[in-house]
Amino acid sequence: CSGKHAGMLLACRTLGLPTGDYVAPDHPWQERILGHVATFCGLTEAEIGLAVDGCGVPTFRLPLAATARGYAALAHPAAAGLDGETVAAVGAIVRGMTGAPEMVAGPGRFTTRLMQVTGGRVLAKEGAEGFYALAVRGPVALGIAVKIADGGERCRDGVVLDVLRQLGSLAGAEFEELREFHSPPVRNVRGVAVGEVRPEVELEEAV
């Protein structure tokens, strides 16, 4: 979150906007962020619900399909019909995240390892309450959004790996490097592994 806040403050300083209330939903910069989210996700601003994130900034409520559409635009911004300036900005953001994945999550964490193992082909970002979103770069833009219904996170990484595998977006060797995140052990109070969290995912064709 620190990078997000620093980026918002830097944008405000660059544009000459006030910084004292930069996290307020009606702050000009937050309104611009909302506008960009709407554009990327193919919604109107009125269709996006607002709430407060854990670190105090506005967060957005929108359908998973729209979220996936937004991440597909990150994977292939030119194909999303975005203007040249926005395409260039997206390229800089994607290069920053995939070029320094340890700054997105942290050394050894799933999101960081996923981007490292795939060589930046997969851009990934976890969220709170069992949320995860990905952009898979390739000949065809692919955006993925995952939400664990009860907000739990212990099965989330395994679900993400299964989704990527079933879509053909994760090679067998890449999965093996990430296997430790797929079915984490369940340990009793003595620290003994007595089971594992095993995701059950079967993708279906949309109708």
C-alpha cells in the first residue's frame, strides 16, 4: 500500500492538486482514478460502487467479468482501444510490476513468485477478502479475476494456479516451481501436518 499512497501523493504534487485530503472519494485525483477504472472495465462510473480500502483509500465494487476485462486491457492495451498516451502509461506500469515483482508483494510470496517464474508473462495482484486478478500477456489478451466467496485466502493461490493451468497459461515446469502454493498443509497445534488445503476447480464454457 505504501507505493500506492506515494504514487497518489506524487501525482497530486505533479498536477498541483491538494494533498491534505487525497484519499477522499471526491478528491480530483480519486475521481480521475475512478474514471480510469470505468474506462478499462467497460463500465460507467455510476455502475461502480465505492467503499474504503484497508489502507484508507477508495476501493471499488464491480462485477468480476468487468474486472477481468480491465486486466485484459493491461495485457494488451492497444487492442482495448485506449489512446496512445494511456497505452504508453500502461506499458510503464506493467514493466514496473513485472520487472520488480518483489515490490508488488514481497520476496517469497505467491504473487511475486508467480511473476518471477513466468518471466513477467503473467501480471498478478492479490487483494483482500479472497480477491485475485491477473493479466496474461500473449497473442490474445487474457484477464482473470478470482473471488473466494467467503473471503478466505488459504485456498486462493491454489485456485489461481488451477485456473491458469486449465486455461493453458501455465506450463508444467512453471507449475512445479510454484507447487508449494497449490495445496498448503494443514497443521495441528503441535505443528504436525495432518492434511492439506486442496482446491477443486473445473472451468466451464460460458453460455
